Amino acid sequence: MTSDTESLSKARLRVWLKLLKTVNGIEGEIRRNLRDGHRTTLPRFDVMSALARFPDGLKMSDLSSFLKVSNGNVTGIVDKLTEEELVQRVPVPGDKRAQIARLTSKGEAEFETLAGYHEGWIDKLLDTLAMEDLETLSDTLERVLAQGTEKERADA
């Protein structure tokens, strides 16, 4: 490895570590805010968020895939949300084993409230970034994500 290549490699590693530290810090703050202020968890919020994007609901297996977590994790969360009447399960026509999960009207209202708080927390946590900074960072991260997407397609 040449010194320029090594230097670039080390710089990329430092950026990765800063990204990781930033994401973990933000996630920790969001978890605390959800727990302390709203008596809920980030995984519950994530499930409700996914279901809010799909008003007709998602099959449980599709919900797991969308969130990139195991079926067991999603099932437990959906069970609790169903008990609280925030989510309902409906059978999939023609498939006796499959169920679709979707937010109830109570769940939609609850998620809308939480989503508003969530947006405010993120806004405050990133308030040192100007619009130009946000656009540059977003464009840069899109390039990184696109590289990962290309690799996923090649591996498929």
C-alpha cells in the first residue's frame, strides 16, 4: 500500500468511526426520549413507522424484511401493539398461515404524535447543520448507499 493509499484508507476509517459514534449517539438520545417521555421503545416506533408507510398493511414476513429484523422480533412487538389496539392483524386471503399487520386509527394517531416528537428531536440534534451542509452530507451518503445497493444486486 502506498502512503497516499494508506492515508486515504485511514481517513475513511476515521470517517466511519465518526459516523458510527454519531449514529449511536443520536439513536441513544432517541431511545431515551421515547422511553422517558413516551413509555415506548425504538423498535416499537420502527414497527409503527413501517406500518404508517403502508396503510394497507404488510405481511408479517414483509415487515420483518423491511425492518431487517427477525420474524420473532417483529411478532413480539406486533403482539404487544395488538394488545394495546394500536395494530390489528388480518388474515391474508388464500393463505391461512399469513397475516397482515396494519395500524388501527388509534395506532395512526399515536404514531403521528410520536413522529412529530421524533422529527423535533432530530431537528434539535442536527441544528448545527445549515441547509448546504445537509445537502452535501445527504449527497455523500447517497453515493455510499448506492455502492452498497450495487453490491447487494451483484450478490443476489
